[in-house]
Amino acid sequence: VRAVPPAVIAVQPSHAAVLKPEGGNGGMKVVLTFDRAMEESVASAARIDGLAGRFSCDNDSCSRISFDARIEEFKDGFHLIELDEGMQAADGTKTHAAFRSSFMVDRGFGVIAHPGLHEHPGLICGNMEQLCHNAVGATWLRIKNLGEDWTEWRAYESVSAW
């Protein structure tokens, strides 16, 4: 009988969560919970936005790792929590896949965080000469005027000529 590999069973903020900071002093906890005791090295290997070394074990068995943060630390857009494949459990088994989860911070009311948003005042701006896109987290965009073809894809910009 082959042993079942360890797995992440919960993540906080939850996958695809949209965090909307309200005012200042926004404390938050970033947490990964495993289905069993893990080696302490998993905490130092866990990354947030590519940076390791922020997590620590929450209990003696290291079945939960976390770090305290301030929401103000996170810019608007997507944020990634990651663990590589091969993280070792206390029983000697290793994870068989990498783990990745993302969440979004949106201080405004962007269309990516709110995909049901089809109309929003303020798209036309800059004295009626610009488009003010509200797509926090976007990396590419294209534009289409009524009756015209789509533009080519280009790097996202928050304001473009109309």
C-alpha cells in the first residue's frame, strides 16, 4: 500500500478572494493548513509574491504555517501564495505537486474583481479624450469602439487615448 502524499487542505485568504481594504490598520493573516504534521522547512520554503521567509509554523507539528501582514503591504492586483513540489511531512512523505493560490486586492471597484460590472461611470475621462480603464490586476488590454474592430493586444495601461 502506497502512502498518500501530504496536501494543503486550506488557505487563507481563500483562493480567488477579493480583499477590499477599508480605511487604515488593516491586519490580516496569511495561512496554509496541511493534512498532517510537516517538517519546519516547509515554512521557510513557502512564498508570497515570490518572497520566501515570511511564514512560520503555527503549532508544534507545523501542520499550519502563517504570517501576519498589513493589507497596506499589498498593492492592488493579484498576489500569489506558493509552495514547491517535494515539501516533506514529518512522516517522511513528500508533496507530489506544487501548490499555488492567488487572491486579489482591489481598493477601487475594478472589472476583474467584479466581473458582473458592465457599466461604470468614469470610463470616458480626460475631458472626453481618454479612456480610464478600471481593471486592477490586468496585464493586457485591447479596445473596441462601437462599429469598429478590436485593437491589437497591448500591455495594460490605466489610461489610454480615445
